[in-house]
Amino acid sequence: MQGSQELQIAQPLHLAAIAARQVTQGKQVVMRYLATAAVLSYLAAVPQAMGAEPSRVEVVVGLFQEYCLNKKGEWADLDRRASDAHYAVVMDETAPVKADLSSRQKNWLLPSPDGHTTVLTSMDISNAQLRIFSCGIYAPDLSGDSMETALSALPSLGSPTKHTHPSGGAMMTWWWLRVGDTPPSEDSEVTVSREIPGIPGIGVSLVLTTHLPEPTKKP
């Protein structure tokens, strides 16, 4: 990618986080869809700076808090806020409903006065058992451990719950988000993905899982 202003990005990094989770029963339906979803790409014609100052990390963490951690955790609310701000849409895709499975993905290019590309990512996917909402920030210029350090300093996160780095895959850090008096669990996770083969930078994502009530059986 050096020497070019064309930035090719595979399916949003938060999808890699979701697909990497170990799930059972109803979750497996959703995860298999994510793991096999088609690769998408888009162009962001913004020059990429090499390396990043700590202030850049603070900006990305601040955006993540503003759009993902400190709001309702609903796709419609995120879409409304980004649309009201007139952010440029770089991807908007709705998958056909199959076997009670529906999904919507939408990404926006956030204003970048410092010359860095910053992308707001989102996904809403559901089947009869689950609804998964994901909100994230992707920064192709960032690298290293600075993002993990900054997120671990947030009171709602603290120390990571685990690190994973499968052979040939992304290096990922996981947290369980503390929301009010609700005990932290894998239903409210934050992930950082980096060193993804062929994809520069770092993605940080919030992944919220809601267990839907079972439909009432007809007599």
C-alpha cells in the first residue's frame, strides 16, 4: 500500500472479533455467517502518516467513547447521529434475510483534521435467538501496544480478560465492559484487533449481544 492513497480494507475489523469468539447453539448461526461473509473494500483518499503520537491514540479512544461506549448501544441511534452529522458513508450493505438471519453494516469516514483516516464502523445482526450490535473505530495509521494501554486505563474496562493470536490471524485483546451494576460478561465485550494479515492499523470495537426471548409456540 505504500506510495498509494488508495486504502483497501477487508470486512470491518469488529467482524473479525465477533467471528473469533467461541459460541454455542444460537450464537453459532450468527458467527458462521460472519466468518463467511464476503470481503468488502472501499477507498479513502487520505494520505497515511507513518507512526502515531500518543495524542492520536487519545483522539481515537475519545471517539470510541463518544460513539460506542457512552451511548445507547443501538444501531438506529448510531446511524441517526452519524447521518445528522453528515459524515461520508463509505459502506452501506444489507444482507438478504435467510433462515431468520438479518444483517446491516454501515461505515462512515469521520472528519480528520490531522490528516489521518478514521472510520466509524457498525453492524447489526440478528436471528431468532440473538441480536448482536457492534460499533467501532478503525485507524489504519496506528500500531503497537498504545491502544491497549489507553483502553485499560478506562474505569469501565480495566485489565484485559484475554489475548489471542492464532497462527496466520490477527492479534486480539479482549475486555468485558462494566455497565452500571450489571456484572461484566462476554455479552458486552470490547476488542482491539491488530496485525491482521494484509490490513494495516488497529480497530477497536464494542460488541453487545442481546438474547432474545423464545417465540411463543402455537398450541
